[in-house]
Amino acid sequence: MDFLNFLDFKITDIIDIILVALLLYYIYKLVRGSVAINIFIGIVIIWGFWKLTELLDMKMISSMVGGFMQVGLIALIIVFQQEIRKFLLMIGSTNFANKRNFIRRFRFLKPDDITASTNIDPILKACEAMARSKTGAIIVIKRNNSLDFVKSSGDKMFAEVNQPLLSSIFFKNSPLHDGAVVIEDNYIVATRVILPVSNERSIPLRFGLRHRAAVGITERTDALALVVSEETGNISYIKNGEFVLFNDLLELGNMIKEDLV
């Protein structure tokens, strides 16, 4: 009986460790590439130091760090509000329960990753062509979070991504040029999509509604957004509600490919 109790304790202990590791892994994937990643790493280090002091029975420093961790919970909710919003949005998305593989949704297995096959080159070539002609455009690339709540506002489409098609969609005389294009698994799945507009006051006034819409969708989800300015022809890359700087299209392509992994 004692042996069975010991074995049962060990099994539950291993399960506990695995669940914590998976939780930390997913949180890392959620905040990777954003400013919050540094905060997350700092929290993990402080938490590890706290547990080490408890293990070594260092009562004074352990109580101090423990008190900091408890009081800091409210601050963490404020700091990670965007990430928490994205997580809750994914949990509450309408098609979340319909996924055949729950684990695949959390991207612990990657063979069937929906974003891994997205071909970035025709997207960038289309952006480059539209930038030369100063054709306004906004392209949203899905990662993990469901975009059904915005796709339903536009027109459904199922066409493989290619440069001529993207350029024709955003051509100023095209009936589809208003709104955003949503790309999933290397397919354009919706056009004329209406995106939520960010109310962030720190966005420079020179940016219009396209840029605010791109910031808005990347604040609420983990999607990536590309915007071509109709006024200047400049290409902007937005991720996690922030503008990401790049030197040329080659660097931009490498950044997007890395973010889609």
C-alpha cells in the first residue's frame, strides 16, 4: 500500500510538472516578440528565486519575495492586459470547440501548423507594387487566434495567395478594395473585412484609419498586419499592437517568416 501511495504521488507530481511546463510554454509563445517577453522572463526568474529561498528555508528573504509576488499580481494583470485579452478571445472564439485536435490549437505540435505554409513572397511583392503606385491596402495574416469575428463582416473568398490577385483586390476601382484582406493557410479567405479601430493615443497623427485598424486587430489577436499607405506609399508592419521597424523588404520577409513559426 505504501508503495502504491508513493507511486501515485510520483505520477501526480510528474503530471503537475508537465502541466506547469506546458502553461509556461504557451504563455511564452503568447508574449514572444512583444515587450512583455522581458517582463515574463523576469517573473519566471523571480518565481524561481522565491522557490529556491523556500527550499533553503531562508525565511526572511522568502517572505519578502513572496509578499512582492502576491502584491504584484494586480500589476501583472495590468501589464499583460493585451495578452490576457488575446487568450480569453481564443478560449471564447466560436469555433474553438469545433477543432478536431485541442492540442493543435495550442501549437504544441507543428506538423499541421496552419501558418507554416503561408507563402510570404507574393504578399510582399504585391505590397511593393502597391507601394509604388500608392495603392492603399491592409492585409491581415492569421496566426493562432480565430479571426471569425471579423471575417463575418466582409465577403468570403477562398483563393490561393498570389501577387496579381492581391493587387487587383486593392485596385482603387475594384469593388473589393475597401476594408482588409484576411489570409489563412496561404489562402485569401475574406475581403472587405471591417477591423476594430484602436483608440491608442500614442499612434502618430500621420497614420490614418488603415493603420489604426491594423493596430486594433493586432491588439485583440495575435494576427500580423501589413499596411500600404495611400498617401506616402510606405509599407508598415504591425504586430502585437505595435509598429515593427525594418530596413528593407528582405528583412521584413524574414521577420514575418520568423513570426509565423
